[in-house]
Amino acid sequence: MTIGFDDFEKVDIRVGTITHAEPFPEARKPALKLRVDFGSEIGEKKSSAQIVAHYDPDALIGRQVLAVVNFAPRQIGPFMSEVLVLGLADADGHVVLIGPERPVPNGARMH
């Protein structure tokens, strides 16, 4: 399926810095609860991410990640996930986070 550039522009992908990460034991699949700072325009948002295979919560603090910030919030058990943190599956199907190779300002839009 091919989409036009106008369709791509509708997806708002921004960079943010993880400020808080903790286990999410209530989730059906193993996950972490994250808070990500997207800068002054968007602020801090919450996300549930199934990334426990590769990431320890404490080691995530300060890491920059890419996320879709304009999806409707999604209720995941008792937690409201506000953004979709992006990743790719490795050879075993475990998520590897996507982020910039060097620091960029929080809230910068992917293009």
C-alpha cells in the first residue's frame, strides 16, 4: 500500500527523554510504564512499552526515544498510555527502542 506525503505528515513523531520508568505488573504482557519529556510544547507524557527483554527501568532514565504523540490515549489496564514509543523487533521478536544517535532537543519532530 502506498501513501502520499500528506498522509505521512499526519503522524506526529517526536523525540523525548525518558524521565521515569517502572515495572507494569498489571499489564497482560510484560511491560514498563514510562514518562517521557517532549519539551515545553508537548510536555511530559505517559506510555506503556513492552520492552522488558532488553531494558532495565533504571537504565532508561535520560535515554532519548522516538514516539508518536498524536494518537488518541489508550487505556491499558489501570494505566492511560498517551503516546506510542517506537521500536523494532529483533531476531527473537523483542522490541529495541528507536532514538537519535546523538542528543537533540526534546520535542523535535521527525522528518
